[in-house]
Amino acid sequence: MERPPQESSVTKKTVLVVDDERNIRRTLQMVLEGEGYQVLGAESAEEGLQILQTPNTPVDLAILDVKLPKMSGLEALERLRKDDALRDLPIIVISGHATVNDAVLAIKLGASDFFEKPLNRDRVVVSVKNVLDAALAKQKLAEVSREQMQRYEMIGKSAVMQRVFHEVEKVAPTKASVLITGESGTGKELISRAIHRLSQRADGPFVKVNCAAIPRELIESELFGHEKGAFTGAQGRKRGFFEQAHGGTLFLDEIGDMDLVAQAKVLRAVQSGEISRVGSEHVMFVDVRVLAATNKDLGKEVERGTFREDLFFRLNVFPIRSPSLRERAEDIPLLADSFMVAFGKENGTKAKPMDDDVIARLVQRKWPGNVRELKNVVERMAILSGDRVTVADLPEDPHESPFGEEEEGAQGAAEAAPFEDEPASRMPTSPVPAEYLTLREFREKSERRYIVDTLKLTGWNISRTAVILGVERTNLHKKIRAYQIKRGEGG
């Protein structure tokens, strides 16, 4: 997703200020127009609603006072959330006599922010920018992903993802078996669910089986079921996954980890639809479409003798490769925004906007954990950050070499190494000094000392120190608490 320049997201935005105090309206108008916004004013909720409902008068954000002459700001907010055309309008609520109940109610009704009078200029500017940035990200995400999410539960505008969407649509209406390959965390299960959703079996069950998570001695019982007394612990009859998926789709995830004995029975079920519960001679017929996925090269597994060749060809009727995140880096901004919005919905919080520098850093990473790893990083930033996500909130890349080198195999590492590693038997046996620090300990100790020195330089002024260090004030406060820095320490 292309992120617009910072200035363009501000200069064309219109803010409606609804407050019965003329001075408040004028103050907000001067502050916001100074930041490049267009400002409209209204002295009552009724007038504000009339402006918002007037055709050809687009408003990007409304600032509502709680105490208004007739209809209150909270009543107006509630009406807006029931209006299909205006329910997604970002709204900031302000009050001169705020109560905790007012703030809680405003957030429950969908307000993006709430703060008290007298208004703080910096707080107003930051809040308006954050709310508008979050709304813009949400809008762009909706424009790109609405149809894709409905059809696939996946999003992406890259060429490789468009290929996947095309292949899914081609194979979904057929009865063909599909083998989905790709690295861990690329979304193989989402591809299988999309095939099921777009197939003629969409109204039937979708049953997922993680073959790697089932012990070898239980795999047959789990897949095909068992009769009472079939083995020790079989206290009753059990329907297997094939039976449960009758009339629908069975997704065999990590099928490369299935043992050869179970593979033979799966082959029979895929070929003829015939299954037998463990401990029974009765043959049943099931109508199941089998989709399989693996992060292994099954062709090589066939050569090693760990995977049946006939089952491989039976499953590999229509192969789909799930691309790694490295192959679709242009989708990272879209995915990051999507995860941030989803995290906010799951936790009842507002989606936090991310600085362009954060997105740029995310795009530059290698992501061996793929989309799953990206989601984890975004959720972590959402938890640790303040009103918006900055570079300071970005976790360190655990896969990045501290020397900036890429590990491209033993040969490349050997060529890049400044000296050869000594065998353990030839390493010096002299003891390591007790005061020696690990890299992490040294980094933390140095960072703490630098923060203290800078605080002393600024007379312990947090805002000036944050500017010098190039971090957000909230992040600096976290560092001070984490390192237990006390005001005035160090002389």
C-alpha cells in the first residue's frame, strides 16, 4: 500500500469544531489552520449534524464538546454512530467538566479520543494528526482489502499474491486435490480455507488436521476413528476426521510429517473414498475433498523413501505455492495496517497510526517467519507504543547479524569471516574476567549512561532530552523506568 506524504494527509483535511464557546472555536480554528487543516465551526450539536449531513460538505474529523445548549455532544455522537453514512467518521470529544463516566461512554460510543479543557495546543495537534492518520490507513485498507477479505481472508496487491488468487479461483469450483507448499507462516491454511469457501462444498464442514501434532500411534485413530475396545483407552466409538469432513473439505496440514503406514490408508481414502475405523472391518464411504499443505519438498521426501510416491502424485493434482513475505514486500504496509486494525478491534482499542519510518524498516526486514512473524511484531508494537508507533517502538530484528552481514551459507560465511574459528579443543583456556559483560549487558549499560548524561545536559528536561535522543517522550519515560534512573543521579 502506498503511503501518502505526510503533508498531503494534512493539507486537504477538513475538521468540524462543535462548541458553544466562541473562544474555543476560534482557538481551535487558529491552531488547526496553522497546521494546514480547513476548519468549520458550529455552536450547537444540531448545527453540527446539519453540516455533516449536508451534501458536498465533506468532513474528515469532528471535535465535539460534551456540554452543548440542547442536544449534548454524547447524544450527537450516538446519533452519528447510528447513521450509515457517518458511522465511521472520526470524532474527538472534549469537555470542561469531564467525568470518568463521560470519558468511558464517549469511547464506548466510538470516540477516537477524549480530553479536557483547558486545551493543550500540542495535545490537540498530536491527537488530530493521530486520529486522521489512523482513519486514512483504515480507509485505504478497506478500499484494497474489502473484496479480497470476503473472498480469500487474505490481502495483497503484489503480483505473486494476484497469481495465488487467480489459482484459487480456478481450482476452487473443481473436485481436484490441491497441494499447497511454502515456508512456515506464509498462510497456507488461509489458501485452503479460501478454496473451500469458493467451492461447491462451502456449506459443508471444513476440518483441519495438523499431522505434525498427532502422535504416530494415534494418527490412524484420529483420521479414521475407532471402535470401542479397539486399543487400550478406547472407551467408546469415535468418529475420525474423514467422517467429520463428509460433504466438505479435509485439510491435512504438515502432511510431510505423516508416517508411511498412515499414508497408505490416506491414499485409499483419497482414491476411493473408503475408510474403516480402527478395530472395525466395516467399510464406509465418505465424500471428502482433500487439500494438503507442507513446508517440505515432497519430491525429495519421495526420493528418500519417507513419503509415498503414489500419494504425492494423488495430492499434487493442482499445486499452489504460497509465497514468502520476502517475495511480496510491497504487501507489508497493507498487512501491517491490517494487523494493527484487527488488534484494535480484538482488544477494544483504537488502531494506532505508524510512522512512515516504521513501515520502511518493516519492508527492509528479511522475515524468515513470514506473515506470522510480521503479525507478532505489529501486535507487540501496538502494546508497547504510545498514541502512535514510532521507530523507537520497533523491536530489534532477532535475525539481523550484529555486524550487518547476511548468512548465505557456510561458504559465504567463511568468505566474509575476518579469521577462521578455532576448534573448541584449541581455544585458550584462560578464565574470562568476572566483570566481563555480554553484548546485551554492555548495550544496556551504555544506553543508560548516555540517557543520564543527556538528562544532565538538559537540566533533566524530558522533552528536550527526547528531541536530542531522537525518541518519543513516552518511549523515553519507558527507558527511564526500565533503567530505574533517578532525577539528579550522577552529580
